[in-house]
Amino acid sequence: MRAGRRATMLLLAAALAACGAPGPKRQPNSDDPNAGRYALERDAAPAPHEVPDGIEHIPDAVPRSEPRSRSGNAPTYSVFGRTYRVLDDARGFRERGIASWYGKKFHGNRTANGEVYDMYQMTAAHKSLPLPSYARVTRLDDGRSVVVRINDRGPFHRGRVIDLSYAAAAKLGMLEAGSAEVEVVALDPLAPPAAPNENWLQIAAYADPINAVAMKEELARHGHRDAQILIDEGPGEAVHRVVLGPFTDSAAAESAHARLRQAGFAPIWMRR
């Protein structure tokens, strides 16, 4: 009797222990060899002493024509049981949703297209845009925007449309909140940016893209956060034009022209 009671208690204890034990970690079911890095684990920000000075002023990515990466561009792939399709062409792509950011957990690891992730560069992860490609990400609450180079896949959390690098999130002011509602617009460096009858204001033109980015940042500090860099590639050196527009409303165009001149800039009208 006593031995039987003891055996029963041991079986009960084992059953209770099994009920309280944690289950196995959720593993990705994926056709993508990079999918193991998407496991749902907590990410982290770098320590304060690891963050470069002026992280919020790192220049935007400058769109340029690049061949599609050999990896990360399969027509379809699956992560966590869901299948995603990669676009053949980024032109005309636009979406709204939640942006998040990823940092130290992935820093120094390979991105989906085989590059090394650097959280201090202006990059991002997207589920369907070709790798690499470029996109403008704009916060819908305050209008702040950045241009990033898409070189990774993700985010694979419901409702999120893009995962920004730590640097891009810093420029958008969303590090503390962790997320923000944004609009993502793909940029095509080879396409003409507007119809011929639309007016642009050119503020400056440079051969060196670094100077163009610096001017774009200067305009942002004067409240012109929608400045763009248009690249003209001719037989000689490429020309990087820092512009505002296109303007289809003449009153808005004249107002922008006047404000630029008052701030000390020398804008000229341009048609494309």
C-alpha cells in the first residue's frame, strides 16, 4: 500500500512538472537560408558609449542603380509558416503601416542579401521590395523622412511594414517609442521624377554626392524636409541636383521660392 501510494505521488509530481515546463522555442519554417535569424527574441539598443556622435545627422542613403543581389531575391519565401512574394520591380511601390527598428542583436551579422548589417548605416529590411532597392520613409505624424537602402528581409511581426536600422530610426526620432506609423515609397534612381510640365526648384548641383546630401540636410534644418536629390547620369560625371518639388500649384511654388531666398539660398526654376 505504502509503495503504491509513493509511486502514485511520484507520477503526479512528474505530471505537474511537465505542465509547468516551458515549451520548445518557436523555430522558423522557411525556405530562406537566412530565416534562422528571424527567431522571435528580444533585440537591444547599443550602449550609450557605443553610439557614434551625431547619429541623428547621418546622411541619407543616395539612390543609385544596382544589380539585384544573388541572395534574398527568391520569387517566394516562407518564414514562420507564412509565404511572402518578392516584387519583380520596385517602381510605383507605396504602402503605409508601422515601422520598427532592429539593432544590436543583428549588428555584424549577414543580411538577407549577404552583406553585413551595420546598425549605424541608413538601411532597412522589407518583406517584398527587391534587394537592394531604395525607399523614402516618412513619419505620418510629423512629416520627418529618411531615405534608406533596403538590403534585408523583415519585419515578420503582424502589422509592421519596414524594419529600420538604428541610425534611420534615430533620424526619425522613434528610438524611444520603438515604432511609428509611416509611409514607404520606393525610389527609382533611373526614372524621371516628374512629368515635363511640373516645376522644380533647384537649390544646388554637385558632382560629389556627399555635398548634395549635406545641402539636403541644411535644407531640412530650415524646415524643407521634403528636399530630394535627383541624379543625372550623362556621358561624363553624374550630377546630383538638390531640389524641391514637383510643384503643380503656382502659389505653393512661389511661396517656397520666396522662403528659400529669405533663408539665403539661391533657387532656380527647373523642368524635367
